[in-house]
Amino acid sequence: MAFDLCFAAAAGPDDMALLSADGADGERRYYASPGMLPWAANLLTQYGAQPCAPPAAAGLRLVVGHQGDIGALLGGH
């Protein structure tokens, strides 16, 4: 996945993550932290990413990033 290359190129900062969750409609949703934007803007645009509020923590899976940083990235959610 190209996002892991962006994470590695950025030297794995704590504010950078890609998360996923299954929506009620069965579709998998992906959430990129704001820290991902400077490193993966072209990819985010290609995938049609839109700004949104942080997702609920329940059901989230870490795709790229540091496991211990999820709570901080979600603002304590």
C-alpha cells in the first residue's frame, strides 16, 4: 500500500496514521489523520478523500501508523 511508503518517508511521525472501519452499509471506510496530508496529498486526492470529524474508536483498525497514538489522534474518542 502506498500510504505505508509515505509513512516511512516521513520517518513515522506520531501524528500520521491511516485507519479503517466497516460502515453500516458493509463498505470499508478509511480515515487519514491530518498529519498524513503533507506526505500523501496526491494519494488522498486520487482516492477522493474528504475532511471529516474523527471517527468513533469502536471498530477502528490501524492500517498505517503507531498503535499507541490512536487515542491521541482521535482526540480522546
